[in-house]
Amino acid sequence: MPWPDPITLRGQHARLEPLSKEHREGLVEAVKDGNLSTIWYTAIPTPDNVAKEIDRRLALQVAGSMLPFLLKRLGFDPASASAPFVATLVDVTGLVIYFSVAYLMLRGTLL
């Protein structure tokens, strides 16, 4: 099944849009603010490596293993929305994988 075409999701407070090379300048400025690339508990590229990271993520999208998005703020800090969104996405993905494997393993015996 092919990946769906990238779409932009808009809400009252934020907009989630597909990552593109046009976002480079804004992401470089965001990384510089607070020197985010030096924080030990996250993996944020240095300002010089933002373009390489965008290229890497877009290549993963072409390969079919990632749908990179950018969260834009519309009146509040997008960091407050990104953690719950990512956690929910990871939890749902894990459950889908778990039940898919269980179904494949048990298909001939119990199901």
C-alpha cells in the first residue's frame, strides 16, 4: 500500500504540515534559540546540520519509513502539543504491530 499524499492538518491552536526544505531557515533559528542541540536528553541537530537532517528525513519519507511533520504554533508553544502527540503515535503503532504479529502467529491455531 503506498503512502498517502502529504496533507496539512489545521486546528484552532496549531497546524501540522509536512516537512519540506522551505522550513530550513525557521528550524535553524529555532535550534539556535536556547542552544537546543546541546541538551542531553534529546537529539536535535546543530544549526549547521539542520539541512542534512531535513534531507535525511525526506529521504526516509521517499523510502516509505517516515512521514515527517512540522508543528507550527498558532497562539501557544508547540512543544506542549508535540510530546503527547508523539507518545500517542508511538503507543498506537506499537499496539498495531503487536496485534499484527499475534494474529499472524495464532492464525492457524486459535483464530
